[in-house]
Amino acid sequence: MQNNDIGTYGEMSLTVVRNGRIIDPASNRDETGDLWFLGDRIVDEPLNDESEKITVIEAKGKLVLPGIIDMHTHLCEPGYEYRETIESGTRAAVAGGVTALACMPDTDPVIDDVPTVKFIQDRALNSAARIYPIGALTVGSEGDCLTESGKLLEAGVVALSDAERSIGNPAILRRGLEYNRMFNLPIIVHCEDPFLSRDGQINDGYQATRLGLKGSPTVSEETIAARDIMLAEETGGRLHLTHISSAVTVQLIRAAKKRGVQITADVSPLHLVLTDEALLAYDTNLKVTPPLRSQRDFEALREGLLDGTIDAIASDHTPRSVDEKKVEFQEALPGALGLETMLSFIFTELVEPGHLSISSAIKALSTGPAKILGVEGGLLSAGNPADFLIFDPNSTWLVDADSLKSKSNNTPLAGRTLKGFVTRTVVGGKTSYLHR
């Protein structure tokens, strides 16, 4: 029996991951055992495993988890390659156990036509992780005219969104929800009233007053969330609220789901772990959109994740250059890295203290996003893609911003020690990342 731990396997090689704790939320599997795959697909354990052609990966003492599917990332290409490229972004992704990611359309040009979708796909052919483009809902993401979503779907988009631009005209969103029912495409919306949040730097409240910064109130998110939910209910369209941050928004989603509205939601790791008190040092890497909120919001987000109101955790990976972050807080662009640190951060801050089970975390990171986007993955049962990661829960690592795989270094976790790290990421049966 061949033992190979260097990372690349033959196209139809039979491989077994031995003695790992296999956690598959979709099948309620949580046991120490073996995971088999042949080529790019997971298979049942063969009757006879004594073949000389078997490759063995030892995973004793480690977790074997479905690959993370990150449904909210900004890869910046085309147009902003100085921040990130598809190549650098996917290298960062697999280092964090992310086997697939959906990229937002806020590029230059915007992903609003078939040629731009094809450009993304061509650039992704040899990338380390799977890439699913999200198409713009409106032309140029300007909010005035719907894109040709049928053609975008045929080209390969998995959702529609105007990224960080809230749809100002409710009639446009209403038509978009109605029209895209036939395609069953989710419309991903950023909920923010630009008039209420204009020039807002952090959450509106005590900390904003204390720091002398203009605040962005939660009602800016809540009013748009309520409007969009009503439009989804009226049209029957699929609506997804991304990076929600408010306790009231959680309540609105919970009530809508009880009424049968086709609505899903995600939250970022930062909003599950930190509050606006983290901004006392004016760290521009913690300036994000939406801003970190209050203790009340933070607690409601955790509760919403636990009870299924919130369906997914997404990194909202937003690379920024040094010149865009090493400035006065008011001048800094919002956004933080997240792909490479997301799993370890959640494990350290939520799983280890007992706030969230590892199975629930993986459901939100992998199984949930796969279901929302209608893509393969998030499963470790036979017949599914061999997309998984091996995670060492007992080791620690220091986050060094300059050592991350991303082209940018705007991580708010620099200098933090995290527990648990990815030792191997496998995409389509081939190792895309191996910790050395």
C-alpha cells in the first residue's frame, strides 16, 4: 500500500483519509473513521482495501470536514488587481480550508454581461479553489436597469447582486424578484439606506460619541431589510440578505421565515465575535461595512445562527491596499480580509468556548451556502465531490499579516493567536494546499 503525503494524486487514484474525526452535518455523521475518494469523487469504502494503488493520508487526531463554501468574497479582478487577483485570492482561500467561493460583481468592469463572466471563468481554470461568479442585478450595478439574468445564468452565475450597493429603487428590486423566479436565482442584497448611513464611520451609539466619529445607525439596515422582505413576500422571489448586523434584522428574518417567505441570510465572523468596543484603538482594519454593532446586536446574531434564522457564515473578504488603510480612520476604505483566517477564528472564538458546535459551524460555512447557491459541495457522502479539508484542532498559530497568501494585508486579526489550523485542503480529489 502506497503512502503519499505530498499532495497530488493521479486522476483516478483510490485514496483513503485514515483515522480522522469525520464531521458531515448533512448526514449527521460525527465519528472517527476513514474517508475514501476515487479521482474527484467520494466513494464508499471498497470491500478490499489491500490494493497497491491506494494512497493513504493519515489524519489521526485531526478533523475531516467538508470544504468551506464562502458565498461572499471580493476577488477584485478585473480592475483592482493591486488589491487581489483570482490567483492570490484562491491561494488564500485554500489555506483557510475554502474549496469554493462566490465572487461579488463589484469589479471594473462590473460582472453584468456574459463576456465578463467568461473572463472570470477563464481566469479561474487553473485556480486553487472553485469559483462561482455572482452577476450584477442591474447594469453597472447602477440600480436603474435589470441585467439579462437569463443569459448570465446560462453563462454560469449562481446568484445576482449589486454587491455593497443597496437597491435604491424598490420597483427595480420588485421586477428583479418577479423575473428571476423562473430561474430560481437568489438575489443577494446589501441592506443600507445611504441617506441614513451617509458619512457613518462606525455604529451609531455610545462608542461613536466616545470616539468622536459619525455613526451609522442600525435603522439604516433595518428599514431596507423590512422593505426587501416585503417585496420578496409579495413576489415570491428568492431573497438573500448578506452580512446582516442588527438584532432587529434578525427578528425580521425570523418572522418572515415563519410566514413562508423565501428568504435566507448570512453573517460575517467579525460580527459574531466583536462589537464596536473593538474600535477603541481606531484600527482601520476593523472598519467594515456594515460596522461592528452593539452587544445587543452581537448576541442576537449568535442566537439567530443557533436557531437557524441565519443560514450561513460568509467571510466578506474585502482586500484593501496599504494606501487605502494606513490613513486616518475617517479616510480609510471599509473592508477586511477573511478567507484565510475564518475557520480558525470561528473555532477559537465560538467553537472552543462552547458557543457553537463544530457541526453547526460547518453547516453554516459549507452545507448552508451550497444549498443557497445551488452548487455541489458541503457533503462528505459517496457520490459528492472530493472537496474537503483536514483541520488540526490542537495546534495554534500567530496571525502574521505579511505572511498571509492574500495580495493585501488588511487583516484585523494581525498579532492574534488562533487555535486550530488547516493542514490540507483537497479540491476535486487533488490537494490544493498542504501545510508545511
